[in-house]
Amino acid sequence: FQAEDGIRGSPVTGVQTCALPISWQFAVGIFMNKLAPDNLRAVAIYGFVLCISVIIFGAGIGNWIDRNKRLFAAKVFLSIQNLSVALACIIVVGHYVFWEEQYVPGWVIPAAVIAVSNVANLASVGFKIVVEKDWMVVVGAGDDSKLATMNAVFRTIDLTALVVSPTVAGLIFDFASNEAAAATIGIWNVVSAVVEYYLIILIYNEFPA
């Protein structure tokens, strides 16, 4: 595609949509409730850690992006994000398959999942900055009308993801065991990472930044 063709058929949109069906951030809240069913403390701690970490490290992530090439930054964030989600899923699967019958302090597994998921969330924030807030301006090529259209498309995709992700995650938890649900989400993230990696290469080749 060419810059003047618009954003709707571009790989930029594909980067967003390839991760659309499953939201780990939604699923991990369910896992927190299942790992610590007595109360919602683990879920609350998870949400608090994610928010406070973005506040603390958000500026540092932006500064790091500014000091590096956009393609390199996108690759790093994409790799960290998907590998962290996969690792968190492995921890959940390991808990239900190997450690559930063994004596493991009740806080260990939720704490490990929260810590790894927090890393994934920070990487997701960085990747979003690179693609949506930075590269999108380059793709717009100074055309305010095109930039407005791209912003509208991205917002539509984000809102659609917020609607579809809980539905898909809920169906997975309804029809699969906890370990199968974790494995499914982990495998999906590994597969989507390959697709996203290919798409960001296309973006960079068309619009170097």
C-alpha cells in the first residue's frame, strides 16, 4: 500500500486487530479470582500494581523509546509483552497441573502472575506508544484529515476489542478447564506475536521512523 491509500487496509491496523480476540488483562483478573477465591484482594492488588507501575515507569518508557529506533523499540516491546504473557500462562498451567496438590503458600502463584503480567502491561504500553502515538503521525505524513481518520479507526478497534475480548475469554473459561484456558491464551499470544512481528516489519519498510 502507499501512504495516500489511507489507513484502513494498512498493517498498522493489522497490528491492532491480530491481538483483538483475547485480552490477557481481562483473563488474568479471572485467574486472580480463581487462584484466590476467598476474596477480591488479589484482583484489587493486580489492578493497583498495573496502574501505579504505568505512573512510575511511563515516562521512562517514553524516554527509552526516544533514544532508540522505532523498529527496534517495537520489536523489544512486542517480544517482552508476548513472552511475559506466555510465562504467566505457564505459571498458571503449572499451578493447576503440578503444584496445586503440593504445599505452596497461597500468595506465591498470584504474586508471580501479577509480577509477570505487570511486565507484559508495561511492554504493551510501550508498544502502543510506538505504533499509535508515534508511527501513526509518520504514516499521516502531515495530513490532518488522514490523521483524524486514523485516530477514529484506532479508537473503533480499541472499543471493539473491549467488547469482544471479555466475550471470547468468558467462552474459553466456560468450555475449558482453567489450565486449558491458560494454555489457549498463552499459545494465542505466541502465535499473534509472530503475526505482529511481520506486520511491524511491513510498517517500517513503508514508513521508516
